[in-house]
Amino acid sequence: MERETSVSAVFESGEDIAASRDLARDFLEALRGKHGLTVSPRAMGAVRLVVSELVTNARKYAPGPCLLTLGFHEGAVEVTVWDSSTTLPLILPPDPTRVGQHGLEIVRAVCHGFETHREPVGKRVKAVVPLIDEPDGIAAHHRTV
């Protein structure tokens, strides 16, 4: 039987971005320590990167607080960020000459899945990061959505 667990936190300022990464680290360490799950070094870094990028975007582009939820489901961490803006994020096509605005491009590259949804109030962005790697070091079930 698969364990399910989650944690949520509200972030209201730019200074909270570091706290969101710390929450992600603590959540992954709890999955490893309390629940005995394997968390690859790649997954540890990828989840923290995804959390940082999604919370940064929410704080930068939406008024008010954002809600971060980290959940474990079917061998992966689901990173979900809600914010008050109904404008869905724009993922620009790859362009090595562009300076900046590569965050969501990177998020999609390290995730198993990526979704955005408008809500009655605001939007929800979800990224899924597998906890273990295949033998070649690539994320299990890696695919670009």
C-alpha cells in the first residue's frame, strides 16, 4: 500500500522564497526518514528548484499570498502553487540568446508532468517530480508534457 502525505504553507513576501525551499527540503527528508522512502539526490535538487521557481513566479506576478502544497503520490512529489492571478504562465520556446525567463522551461525539463489550471479565484500550477532515478540517472518516467 502506498503512503500518501502532504504539507502546505502560505507565502506572502519575497523573503519567503527561501523558506519555501526549506519546506521542500524538510518534506523530502521526512519522506526519507519517517516514511523510509528513497529520494534520489536529483529529486532533492529538482523539487527544491521547482518550488523556488513556482513560488518566485507567484510572488512576482500575482498580488497577495500564494499557497504551496507538497504531496507524495505514486512515487513522486506533486508541487502545487496557487496564486490570485488568473493569467496562466507563458512558457516561452527555448531560446539560448534570451536573457532570463527560462524558469518554467527548466521546470518542465526536470518534471514528469506540468499542468496549469484557472480556478474560480486565481490559478493553480502543478509539477510532478519522481523520487527515484532510472539506472542511467534520468528521472523515472521522465517525459516532457
